[in-house]
Amino acid sequence: MDGVGERAPDATVHRVSVEGADQQVLAGVNDANLVELARTTGARVVLRGDHLALTGDPDAVGRAQAIASAMVARVRDGHVLSADDVLRLSLADRPGDAPGAVNGALHLPGARRSVQPKTPGQAEYLRKIAEHDIVIGIGPAGTGKTYLAVAAAVDALMRKRVRRIVLARPAVEAGESLGFLPGDMQAKVDPYLRPLYDALDDLVPVERIQKLLETRVIEVAPLAFMRGRTLGDAFVILDEAQNATGLQMKMFLTRLGVNSRIVITGDKTQVDLPRREDSGLMQVERILHGIEGIAFHYFSDADVVRHRLVRDIIRAYNEDAAGQ
């Protein structure tokens, strides 16, 4: 395959063996993985025969070597590799230690797929969920806060560690008005709850989800519907928690029953309440640190697993906010 990147005079050259790895998977469609490796490191990358040749200045080659070795290891283990995976490896402090396609994975019994954390931050988030009764995940869009929480809930249900899953969201309008939509109350609030249904749809066969919803083993409801209840033997998730008021957050947290756990997710940059300081997520961040059994987890833009432009967009907004 042709080389990717420019070769400079007096450049350092290093070869990484790819023996035992599927070269088509390693290179990606139209060599996209090699292009990403070259782009993120500045090294010239050539896949020829049974090795990757990395050429460039010593720092670029050293970085490319670490990432290339991690890429080869993953493909040898039989896992797919995308350009976004290469980018995430480049963002890891030590690419070889970034979670592979097995380490930290949730293998959901009866579900459509196993769920693999894509970044060290995601792997740490799942570990905290497994070890604490209440976990509060805070970070930007696209970091997997909700998806991984729903996956952990499905895992707990399928393994009979809990008897039900309760998924809740505040019904706060994000700049649009849904009040004039036709239908009953459930029809009006369903648009707010759609992301939770989407996560379930991706993890569990549709016919099984429908049965679990009908028997209320899985319940998806607005946060306001939680008042007055005790949620025992349940895995409870509050999504978009930045839009819960302080009173709503206290109400929600005190629903915790025996053999239950709570995961709260939110993005402090997307508060849709009339006053930002009313956010219950901001309040719990101030007052709940240091309580045994409660863990906070902070995602960064390095944990974004959507399109790579999402990461750049988040950084641009953060820089603009910092400059104001």
C-alpha cells in the first residue's frame, strides 16, 4: 500500500510487525486508519508486506509506534478498527493501556451486542457504576454517559441483580415548545424520553423491549412521575439531570430503595432552566462529594465517541465561553 504522509530528509524510520493481523482491517476502508495515524502523529505511514514503516522526526515516530502497536494488537485479537478508534488511541496517555475490545466490556446476556468502553474514561465510569450505589456522570455530549448507564442497567437486569429498570428525564423544553403537540400526556412527553428508548433499542431486541415495557419491568417516565414512590430492587437512571431543579433532584435521590442503584447523567453546559443556578446537578456537585457510596465521574472531550467533529465543536464552544 502507498505511504501516507511526507518523508523528510534525515528522518527516523521504525517498523512495526503486522504479522497475524488482517491487513485490510488494520488499514481500514480506503486506508482511513493509516491516514488517521499519519494525521494525528505527523509520521509517514506505509503498510508493506508484513510491517508498518513509520518515518518522521523521533517524537512523531515514537508516538506513531505506540499507537500502531495498539492498533495491531486489537486487530490480531479479531476486533474491528475504525479511524475514530485510531483517534481515541492517539488521545490516550498510554495507547497500549487503552481498553481493548474485551477489557471492561459488558457482555449482556440475551442482548444484541456486547458493550465496549471506547476510552479509559468510559471504562472508569463503568467501574464506578459497578462499585457504587449512586454515580453522577458529568460531561459533554457524545461521551456515552447515557448509553453506558443504560447498558449497565440492562446488564444488571439480565443477570437478575435487580428486578426492574427505571429511566427518567426532566420534561424541560430545550428552546422549543411541545405543548401543542397532539395526543395524551404520554404522547407529549415521549419526545423528551426518545434518547432513552434509542439506547434500549440498540441493546435489546425490539420484541423483548416491548414485553419488558408492557410488564413495567422497564419503565421510561418523566422525572415528575417519580414523586411519592420508593424504587426498591431497581436500577434507576436520571438523564439530562442539569435540567432538574434542586427540589426535583432531592426528591429523586430520596426515592432510593433497598438493593437499588442510581446513575445520574448531565451536561453542565446545556442547562435549559430559566436560571442556571437552579440546576439540581450543580447543587449535588457542591454538597454530595465525600459521601461514601456516591461517586462522581467527569468526562472530557477526549471521551467523545460520536463523529470526530463533535469533539472539535465542543472544544470551540469551551474556548469561546472561556474567552468571554
